[in-house]
Amino acid sequence: MKKPEVILFDVNETLLDLAPLKNSINKALENEYAAEIWFSKLLHYSLVETISDSYHDFSEIGAAVMKMISGNFGKSFTNVEMRDILKPVSELQAYDEVPKALKELKGLNFKLIAFSNGKPEVLKRQLDFAGIDGSFDHIISVEECKKYKPHPEAYKYVLEKTGFKADEAMMVAAHGWDVAGAGRVGLQTTFVKRKGKLVFPLAEKPTYQVEKISELADIL
């Protein structure tokens, strides 16, 4: 198998721990499953936007979905309250192994790209807050192509923008849908087995599966 030259990293739940955001949502809606429902609906409606040839940024969709589901929990929030509930998305810590793992991969001369569905300003604030923004050669949001992952055009856009071919790239993600999408356009893939995350059985198996990103340097 050809060794990749560039590694694309999903951000939320792959590099950054979403626990503070989930706790905020669960507390606001007074339900331990509320955040999982919210995140699933966020992904669902981002794809509705893409499939129906529309585009609103990820933060807008996130707020809209929060408004949608809040009634199911007997709650109602003002726009200011909604912003406060979702504010922790910009204040997430990297998983413990991530900073060192990225540094090791940079030391092996891989090009590293952060590639997220998040809006550009939020994405940059997230990586800066976590202290890992300097690890990446490129920080790219789907807002540049207005097609949400896992649409094929999202991955193709990043490759075209950075000058790499599909067989020169690897996608690293803790989401089965992201790994499936990247694999189907010819990228190598690594699935990070974060708690509660599973691969999609109807997609081809990831090229690699790891418990932590720190395993990648040894593998590659």
C-alpha cells in the first residue's frame, strides 16, 4: 500500500473532546441523551442542506436544530440563551494524546490538514483554544466548497485545493460516516475508536483502526 503524503483530520470528537458541549446541552434540556440527539440531527440536517443544494453554516444549523428539539424536552430558549448553551463548542480540549501525536507525524514529514464541517471562524478558535492550530499545514472548512462531509465533493475539494491525489491522502476520523465518505473517493482511512463510536458495516473496512491517534506514527 502506498504511504500517504498528506493526512486529513476530522476535528470534533476525533481531535477534540466534545464533553463540555454535550454537558451544556444535556443540562439545558435536562436529559442525558439530549446532546446525542442534537448532534445526530445536526449531521442529518447538514446533509439535507447539501442534498437539496442549499447551504447554511454548521453553527446556524446547530442552533436551528437546538430550537427544533427543545420543544420535545418541554423547553424554549431565547437566541441569547441558545448561544450560551452552545458556546462551549469553541472551548474544547484536545484528547490527551493528540498534541504529541500531531508533533510526531509532523516530524515524519507528513502534511497535516484539519478538515471540518464547522464554520471557519469556529474551527480556527477551536484549534487555537486547544493549542494545536500550529500543527497543521492547512485548516479547511467545508464552507469553502459548501458541501458537507461525507459528500464526495467535500473531499475532492480539499485534494484539489492542496494539490494531492486521492491515493496520496489519508482521512482520520472517529465517525463511521466520515471514514466511509473518504474511502469511497479513494482515500486511505483511519478510524479512531473513541468511546461509543462505530464503523459503518455497509462501507469498506477502514485501512486502519486505532484506539488513539498516537498509534498512527508507528503504523506509518
